Amino acid sequence: MAGRVQGKIALITGAAQGLGEAIARMLVREGARVVLTDLNAAKVEAVAASLGADKAVAFAQDVTDEAGWIATIDKAASAFGGIHILVNNAGISGGTTVTETPFDVWKKVHAVDLDSVFLGCKYAIPAMAKTVKETGSGGSIVNISSIAGIIAAHNSAAYNSAKAAVRHLSKSVALHCAKQKTGIRCNSVHPVFIKTPILDPLVDRFGAEEAYAKLGRQIPLGAIGEPDDIAYAVLFLASDEAKMITGAELKVDGGISAM
Ligand SMILES: NC(=O)c1ccc[n+]([C@@H]2O[C@H](COP(=O)([O-])OP(=O)(O)OC[C@H]3O[C@@H](n4cnc5c(N)ncnc54)[C@H](O)[C@@H]3O)[C@@H](O)[C@H]2O)c1
């Protein structure tokens, strides 16, 4: 039986662990081939190797580096013969209250969480439009924002700002791609707390069980999420099942933003 993204080629950033790795495994399971990138070359190469050389390749990439993006798009487009799907997933948490956030931390969080999404869209869209035209299979950009891009917290000034901007940038990209008739859609995904290494600082402080329970108590559904909760949302938006959906925000938040 054909998979839900059968025959498509995806580029996924920050794929060495956590959500990026789960998204890579999900898209491959559903018939895609994937190009994986991360700052951590050894780890992302191990993820690609575990998926098989015919299904996945990996490259080192710093998503804040413009020249690196140009080179990555080139390498990605030639690895399997094009790009249909871009998942801008690489990101960092960080920052604290507005008065306590050092300016260099503010800039770093915006570079990794926001500039990367701008650069990824800017350089991938021409390559993706070409692939869509050549293959007749639809294109999709999925930007991983956060529920923190919709609900603010007193101690996340930089992260709130960067993730909110990703939400709005995604809508601008969606409208541009529609107007240019590229065949590419663009949407943002907004996870609440998910069990990945990004939560390690809290896990180190309280232990996994207590840390997850503490966070889970803030969520109407009563628990934090698993990486596949996000991978399923990305799979849907990446697939042609979502061919009428662009400029949308998909919250995967256990109901927290409904309060
Ligand atoms: N896990 C959560 O609770 C949660 C909630 C909301 C949003 N998110 C978002 O999901 C995305 C993935 O997060 P995660 O939980 O898997 O985190 P993670 O820390 O487990 O993984 C992030 C990956 O991004 C890579 N990375 C960091 N900076 C990079 C750079 N400059 N260039 C290339 N790669 C870089 C890291 O090496 C790592 O492999 C992030 O954008 C994050 O903000 C996560």
C-alpha cells in the first residue's frame, strides 16, 4: 500500500534527535526519502544510517548560516533529485524575562529559531517549485513554532518573540507561494511540552517523572506530548491530504490554548 507521502523528498533540519528525528522516521515510514541536517553531524548521520542509505542522507548544517543554507539546498536537491517538503524544525529554548535576557541571548534565540526559518524558506522555495513542476507532486513547508508563539510566559521573552514571528512569517510565505502558483503550501505547527532533550534542564533538576508531571498539570489533557504527536501533525500537513491548507497554524497543545 502506498504511504501518505509516497515518492516525496523531504529536507528536515535539527534531525539528530527529538522532534526532527521522529518526523524523519514518520515521513520515511509513509514513503518519503529524507535529507537530514543538524549541527551535530555524527548524531544526524547515525539517524540517517539507521533509516537506510536508499531512504535517508545527512549533512552537517548550522541553520543560522546563510552560505550554509545555499550549500545545503544544493546538496539536498541533488541527493534524491529534488525537494517537495521542507520542515524547519531546528530550534533552541533559552532566554528568561525581558529584563534578565542578555542582548546576545536575545539575538542567538532569534537567529536559531527565526532567521533559520526565513533562510530556509528563501532558499528552498525555488528548488521546491522546480521539483513540484517536474514531478507534479505537491510541495509543503512546515515550520515548527511552539505554543509559546501563541501564549506568552513571563520568563520566555526571546523564545515567545521568535516563535510568534515564525507563525506570522509562515502566513506571508504561504501567500507568496500561492500568488506565485508554486504548488507549495506553508503552515506552522505549535507544540506544547513534548518529551525531547529540549526539556533536559528541567529533567536534570526534578527527575523525569516529576518534571513531566509538573508540566503535565498545566495541560487540560493532563500530560505532556510524545514526539510522534508532532510527527503525525507534520505528516498530515506535508501530505497532499492537506492540499487545501495553507497559512494555517496547527496547535498540538492538549487544549492549553483553549483556556
Ligand atoms: N519539545 C518541546 O517541548 C517543544 C515544544 C514546542 C516547540 N518545540 C520546538 O520543536 C523544535 C525541535 O525541538 P526538540 O524538542 O526536538 O529539541 P531538541 O533540543 O531535542 O532538538 C533540537 C535539534 O536542533 C539542533 N540544532 C540546534 N541549533 C541548531 C543550529 N544552529 N543548526 C542546526 N541544528 C541545530 C540540535 O542539535 C538538536 O539536534 C524546536 O524548534 C523547538 O523550539 C519543542
